[in-house]
Amino acid sequence: MKNDILKYLRDKEYISGEVLAKKLGVSRVAIWKQIQRLKDIGYKIIADQNLGYYLISRPDLLLPQEIQNGLSTAYIGQKIYYFPELGSTNIIAKEKALRREEGVNEGTVIIAERQSAGKGRLGRKWFSPEGGIWLSIILYPQLSPSYISLITLMTAVVVVKAIKRYTQIKAQIKWPNDILINNKKVCGILTEMSAELDMINWIVIGIGINANIDYREFPEDIKKSSISLKEILGKEISRVRLVQIFLKEFERYYELLKRWEISLILKEWKLYSHTLGKKIKVNIGEKVVTGEAIDINEKGALILKKKDGELIEIISGTII
Ligand code: BT5
């Protein structure tokens, strides 16, 4: 009912409790209770005895009703689970995907205002205080597991596009999952999946964007290598707006990927790449390989040209 009340309160005009109650088919007391709840979570609403309720301002929170207001996607973000605090959105998303809980369909989003145990790759930690955008998307694509790298690349392209569209800032992609601005990390992507030999069961894509974080907040060990959008712009952004743009673009690109129309994704990835053309060292688990990053292929693998001219394909790794 909160969502319905907000719909009517959106007009920036007074609306009486009586009219609201009639429109929603409930009592005036029920409306009053919901208004109190909205106030509790940060909506500023004034109540005038004669004129009714008036919405002054919304909280700066990533509430589902705020994100979904005007979100023109078919399925991405149409179901959102919201948590003020959580260990990790990826962990909850994986639990939900695994159990295939009712209502947890393709495009379900888990979002948290802060994470107490945010995850990076390979057991690394992700610093996730209030003010950031920490979310995970659940997908059930009928694709082969070999698509997994492409999904990460695609997500990176979408993050860069969303940041550009909203802030005009040109971010870059450091293979495979970092988004950089001025050579510093503004966003990380963590893709996890469960698959059979030839079919993906589910994918969870975790996206962490340093949106409204003060640079003084970053822990010492990552202070020099991290950046936030607030720091670059000198002011806070509307996280809700950025999430809306991101989800919309995500659905568009994911649809392309599912139809195997990957040329645009690869083209844009190359355009935004921070990695191609550079001499790099990549830790691929059992060893470190060195060479020039010359291309990305249809599987989303990085092509490295070694000193002796040999070309190698790297599906996953960490640039050091
Ligand atoms: C990543 O791992 O970059 C993936 C990060 C994914 C985070 C999202 S938030 C929503 C969802 N839920 C989760 O629990 N996770 C996902 P990796 O490439 O392994 O990079 C991790 C490294 O980045 C750390 O070891 C730090 O050096 C650095 N780091 C940690 N927090 C950071 C931050 N907020 N900004 C920039 N760098 C950070």
C-alpha cells in the first residue's frame, strides 16, 4: 500500500486522507498508519488537518518504490529485495537463485544500503559503506556456461554507459571486471554462476559502484587506488537515477547477448578498454603471464601476445 500512497503523493499537492482512503479502498486510519511508516523510513510528509497530506521530500535511499517509479524495463529490476544492511547482496542472491524462491525470476535485484561482508573475487573483500550502490542481479539465461565471461564484459560496458549518460564522466574498463576513472577503481563486478556441462542454472552478477562516498572514508590500503563519483563531481549524485539508467541499459544489452548479437558489446568494450594496447602481467592462478593485450575475442577472453609472438587466450585472471 505504501507504493500506492506514494503514487498519489507524487503530485506535490495536498491530498486528503479521505480521498486517499477512497482511492485505495481502505480506512483513513490505515492510510495514517502507512504515512507514519513512510515518515519512519525518511519521507518528509506534512499533514494539515484541513488539506491533508503533502510530500516535501524523499529519503536518499535505494528503495524499490523509488527505483521502480518510472523504470521502463520489462523484467530487470521489476522485483527488488531491499535491505538497509546486509552481509553481501551476492550471497543473498545466490541463496534465492538456488532455492528458486517464488517470485525470484529473471532480473530480480537484491540491493543494500551497506554491506558488512561485501565480496570481491577469490575471497577478496569489498568495502561497502553507506552511499554506494551495492546490488546483485539474478539471471536464468538459457545459455551455455561459456557465456559467463561475456556477461561480465557486457555488465562492464553497461556500467560505463550508465555513468557516462548520467554524469558525462568517461570511465574505462580494466579487464576483466574493474571500472576505472583516472586510473582508480570506481566499480567492481563479481559474476558467479551455477552450471551443468552445457547449461547455466543461474547467474548472479554483483555490481559495486562507489557513488556518494567521501574519499576520506576509504580504508588506507585502497585509498590510493579507489575513487568515487562524488569525489570527481564534487557533489552527490542521485543513486536512484543512476540505478534506473543502469538497469534499463542492462536489459537492452542482455537481450542482445541472449540473441548472440555480441558485436556491439565487443565494439564498445574495446572502445572503453583501459587494457588493450598495454603491456601487462596477468595472474592466472597457477602462473603469471606477461605480454601485450591485443584483443578480446567472442568468448570474452583476453588475447595476449607474448614476447616471442605467441598468442594466448585468457578467460579469467587478475592484472598485476
Ligand atoms: C571486485 O573484485 O572488484 C568485485 C566487487 C563486487 C562488489 C559487489 S557489491 C554488490 C555485490 N555483493 C558483493 O558482496 N559483492 C558484489 P576484485 O576484482 O577481487 O577486487 C577486489 C579488490 O578491490 C579488493 O581486494 C580491494 O583491493 C579493492 N576494493 C575493495 N573495495 C573497494 C571499493 N569500494 N572501491 C574500490 N576498490 C575496492
